[in-house]
Amino acid sequence: MKKLLIFTLITLLFGCSFIPEYQRPEAPVPKEWPKGDAYQDSKYDESSKATELKWNEFLQDQNLQKIIEMAFKNNRDLRLSALNVERARAYYGIQRAELLPAVDVSASGQRQRVPADLSNTGKAETFSEYNVSIGIISWEIDFFGRIRSLTKMALEEYLAQESSYRAARLSLISAVATAYYTYATDRENLMLSKDTLKTQEENYILIKSQYESGIVSEIDLHRARTQVETAKEAVARYTQVVAQDKNTLDLLAGEPVTEELLPQGLQSVVAPKDISPGLSSEVLLKRPDIIAAEHTLKAYNAQIGAARAAFFPTISLTTLFGTASDQLSNLFGGGSRAWSWQSQGIMPIFDARVWAGYRASKVEREIAVANYERAIQTAFKEVADALAVKGTIDDQIRAYESLVQSLSDTYRLAKMRYDEGIDSYLSVLDAQRSLFQAQQQLNNLRLSKHSNLTTLYKVLGGGD
């Protein structure tokens, strides 16, 4: 048994391995971020790199932080991802255990009667056999590294699942933040719609009294009524949208979000911290989903080692030590010691499955390489798109702020001209409609700025 232990240790330490040497594929993207007019405002400040900021340093709104903490505890998608990690860890433990022999205790008893015509003595005989043994039953000695290759594969699959969990966690942070900002924006638009409705109802009452006095025409009355109904539709629509936004937040958080955690509007929201991607696109290699893709690639690389080892002999060992007797009462008596030792080697000569398996493992590695490179290309595009928005969104917001101010003045002047009888109510109607649309678009642009920063944090891999 001591010699066997020494032999096993030597085999595990110095056994062969046919896993190809891993070389990370070159990233099929430029080393620097894109440049141009759309990226002119993108400042690459090392102190605000997204990968250096934890999520609760980037998202500074305390109510939002509380909702995200709720999501960490209760979100079912994240829980499933965590369970997948635990399953992969368990499978890795099972595969790693294949390297070590399993020691079992077995006991058996048998009585057999042999009739006279089958007995060597010509008389009927009864035989008894009892034994108890402890030992190793059919242990494959991993001399050529097949099991170690499969263990390496299981380890990389576990690490890939762990990185996928981190990616899922980052996606959940982004989804909750975006839903929170969307709720705030739609609630802002709902308040805007209610204010507009109130103004239109006041205008309608005034014009109705003027119509009844014969001061204004009937068409002006109907135009004013049209504005009231349009505003009512907007209030109903945003009431519906706000309720749906709340349902989305509840789903992401895994439980109902209380009213005190919900924003009253965009004005009550603390904006996320401004972030920078850094100078080099190599930061993408730290993104959780790309790390997961690389671990998957390493797993298939290890699978090739197992497929190569299948061309070599499989050596297994069985060894038992125990006691045996023809009488149950003498089973543990003197002289009943028994042992057995057996080794077996199987060398494949022709097995088409082995060759097919080897070819399949090489193709699977090439597929993993393509998936890894595609993940990097996709990540680069996502970051470039987010940087294009980041570089232009402030200009859009400033333009719409100026537009809203101009349309507000236009509406005020049109109403004054109508009240003085200089112009028709149609001018007031057009000015008010344009102002309302511009105010909604301005709110949506502010939402885009917040959401884009959140997206940029996610696609850069965040600091988690």
C-alpha cells in the first residue's frame, strides 16, 4: 500500500499533459477609442475611470442605491446566475475527485449446493464463502493527463460562470438605474401634462365666456376644447406609463419599491458621476462577459488535451485487502487474511470515435476563439456608441433648453396678441403645442444623458 501511494504521488506530479499551450488571441479592435466630431467632449480622465469606481460611488443617488441593494437580495435572474455558479463549482469538485482513488468497504456471503453428478467427488456438496475487504476498485491512473485535462476544463467552466455572474450583476445595476431614471422622467412629464391641462382648462373657460358674450368665434372655442382633450390624453398616457415604470422597478428589485424611495421627478434625482473610459481599449479585456468568454476558450483548449490523451493507453488499478473464510464464525480468525491486486491497460488500436472526438474538440476551440473575438468587437462598438452619445448629448440639451425658452416666449407673445385681438387663436394653439412637445423632448434628452452614463459604466465593465 505504501508503494502504491508513492507511485500515485509520482504519477500525479510528473504525469504527461497534452493540453496545448494557451495563447490569448489578439483583440480584433483598435487599441484607442474612436475620434471625431461626435467624441470631441469625451475627456479621458484617469481619476474618473469607470473600472476604478465601485457602483455606489458612480451612482450617487441614495434612494437608487437602496433599490439596487434590494435587487441584489431578491432579483430572481441574479439568483439563477448565482446558482449556476454553485452548480459549476460542484461539477468541478466532482471532476477533481476523479484524480483520487475511491476507497470502499465491501462484504459478501455465499452458500452453494453442488449436486453429485456435477461434483468432483461424486457426492453432493455444499460450499460456503464469506469475505470482508477494503480497497480501491477500478481506479484510473491519470498517467497521460486525461482526467487532469477534464479537471482543468471543469475549472475554467466554473470560472466562466463566476464571471458571467459578475456580468449579470453589472447588467442588473444598469437596468435598475435606467428604470429609476425612466420613472423619474415619466413622472416629470406627467406633472408637465397636468400643468398643461390646468392651463388649457383655464383658457377654455375664458374663451367660452368670451364666445357666449359674442367676442370670439365658435372655431376658437373648438380649438381651445381640442387643446383640453389633447392634454387630458397626455395625462392619461403618462399616468399609464408611470405605473408601468413602477412595475418594472418592482420586478427588478424583486419586491415592491416603497413610495419614499421613488423619485418625484428629474429634479429630485442625483445624477450619476461623470466617467471616463481611459486611453486604451485594452480595458475591455477586464469586462466580465469577455473574461467569461476567455475562460470558455481555455476550457475548450483543455478539452483538446483530454481528446489527445484518449489516443494513449488507459491504465486502471484494483486492489483489495481483507479477510475471507468458508465459515462465518472464522471470518476474522487467524489465517483468514486475503488480498488481491490487479492492473489493466487498454490501448486503442482503431476507434473512429476517438478521432472524431479529437477533431470536434479542435473545432469547438475555434468556435470559442470566434466567440471571444466577437465579444470584444461587440464591446468596442457598445463603448464607441456610448461615447458618441456622451460627446454630443450636452449640445443637444443646450439646444433644446434654448428652444424651450424661445417657444415659451413665442407662446406668451401669441397669447398676448390673441387677447388684444391682433391674431387668431390658431397661433396660440401652434405655439402651445410646439412648447409642450419641446418640453417633453428636453426631459427625454436629460434621461438619455443619465441612462447613457449608466450604459457606459456597464459596457466598460464597471468597478463592481
